[in-house]
Amino acid sequence: MMNTEVDNDLTQTSLSTLCPFHIAFPVSDLEAAREFYGNTLGCEEGRSSDTWIDFNLYGHQIVAHYKTPTASQELPHSNGVDGHDVPVPHFGVVLPWDEWHRLSERLQSIGIEFVIEPYIRFAGEVGEQATMFFLDPSGNALEFKSFRDVNQLFTS
């Protein structure tokens, strides 16, 4: 028997059904990363050293690694999507609909500068989603998104 109920509460997804991802990314200032990921985004801090910090981003392990200012930097790149210049690379999380709206409101209230302001894509269509892009203090691009129906995450 197929379950036809829509479950948009991704926060209740068990680790047995969703494997946490791990991503390591460069930062130019560990304390600024600690402030941004810990206080601005509310990530719990895990292990750390003088050169890296683990964070829990909605159940996923992200690691900010210090990169010296003299280390090579790639030029920023973007691709056009819906008339926006989407930064590449970027990473983020698919949140439940209500949680995405709470985060969006909180980030706007504290004055986060968005690369792409929060907006709804495909309104009223299959795959309707909310999305927003912003940068961390080291210039890493993050996308937080949500699907009105999370079961349409991979629907084309």
C-alpha cells in the first residue's frame, strides 16, 4: 500500500532514511565563520581546531577550513536561472516550508545581504519552491530552499 500523505517535516526525517552530507569549504577568517554559522544561522558547533570548525547544519556536517589569503582563489562564476545570476559553486539545505519562511524573515530582519532575494519559483506548478542565496563572510555562496511538496524534490 502506497502512502499518499505529504510529509513536509524534513526535521523529523530519521538518519536511516536520509544520509547526512558532509562538505568542507574554505574560509578566510575562522572567527567570522564561527559567528556567521553559529550565531547567524544557528548551527551547533562540533569539534574544532586552530584550522577548522565542524558545524551541524540541519543534521548535516559542514566544516569550515581556514585558507590562507595567499592560497589560490577561483574567480566567481554564475549561471543564469530564472533571470538571476546563480553563484556556482554553492551549497545549502532543503528546509520544511514554514522553517524556510522563518529563516528568510530572520535573515531579512538582521540585514543579511542577499545575492538573490527570497522568492518563489514555479508558483502553483509542480516543483513549486522557495529559494534564497547569500554569502558567508568568506564569500561562500549558500542556497536555502524549500518545496511546497517535498515529494516533488526530484520531479521534473
